[in-house]
Amino acid sequence: MKRSALLVSLLLIGQPALAYGDGASPAVAPLSNLLPPPPAAGSTAAQHDLQAVLTAQRSRTAQDMAAAKADSERSVFRFADALGLTVQAAALPKTAAFFDRVAKLDKAEAKEAKEFWKHPRPSVVSSQVHALSKEKPDDWSYPSGHATFGYSTAVLLANMLPEKREAIFARAELYGEHRIVMGVHFPSDVEAGKIAGTVIADEILRDPQWQADYDAARGELRHALGLQ
């Protein structure tokens, strides 16, 4: 995580204000211009990536697999345990709407980067990998869309609820690791997703077109958690 934070800080330092287009989404620079390339096929880094997936596969328990499958859902409410949130999702419509909007942006940005690199999934690279879910043939591996969403969500939640920052980022870390447990992503995919999600969240926080929805979700969440 420290490496991700360093890379993100280097990307954002001195970054000029971006021009916003239709007002619906921040003009995020293409992730293919911001992220390092995935490990080359046959390289030492690629071999380490595969071994990490196989190690996670050998050690995963039934409980690990159930938790990883549950985290396949892209929802802010997967972070409820870290927030100490006990109310039903239906009771937080502004929060749900804001993070659904975030999820759509994340997915679109990650998809564009995936199409640029066309990096194969672990189960395509090796028949030894037994993934817990079947991904679409054209849904590539790098960067992880789920990790992108997890870290966009974490950055935004941590700004809304700084009192719970540590628990939020620990939950985001686990959310990303579960993609490796699932056998659907390499560690490098998840690492790239952390950077991507952080960059996207930074743009959302700086975009005035998102401010009203952000403030509404923040107020609703803080009220639900009994915070001033």
C-alpha cells in the first residue's frame, strides 16, 4: 500500500486542473497514461504474480472463499462493517446513489485501460488456476476494476468520515486481496487498481459537478453513524 500511495502522490503533485466535459463525469486522464504497464509475459515479475495467485488458492479456506465471493459486489455497503454501519441500505438512498455513480465511472475508466493492455486473466495464463467465478472473455485483467472501485470508495469515505479512516483503508485492502483469493486477478492488477481508484477519487473530490451529491451522501452517512 505504501508503494501505491507514493505513486499516486507523484502523479497528483503539480497536476494541472482538468477541463470538465459534460458535467456528468470528471475528465480523468486515461489510466493507460498514468499506470505502469503490467508485467510482461514470461518475466520474473509475471512469474511472481502467478505464484502469488497459486499460493492464495492453496491456502484459501471455505470462509475465505465465501468472503471473497461476497466482495464481488461493487457496493459501498460492502464497507458497512468497517464503518460500524447497521442501518439497511434502503435507509441511505443518497449514499447509495452517489456511490453507484462512482462505480459506473470506475468501471468505464478501468475498462478503457483493460482494452489498452489486454492482459489475460490468471486462469488463461495457467490451467493450475481455478477461479471461483467465470469472467467474460473480453474482460481483461489489468487493472482490477473491483480494486479500482474499492479504493475510489475508500478515499471518498475517508474524506467523509476521517474518524474511521484506518478501518476504511484496511477494508479496501481486503476488498482488493479478495480478487486474488478469487483467482481472477494478479497482485499487479490489484496494485494498479489501487492507484487508479485513488486518482479517480481525487478528480471526483475536485469536480464541482459532484460536490452536491458528495455533500448529500456525506451528511446522510454521518447522521446515520451519529457523527457531527
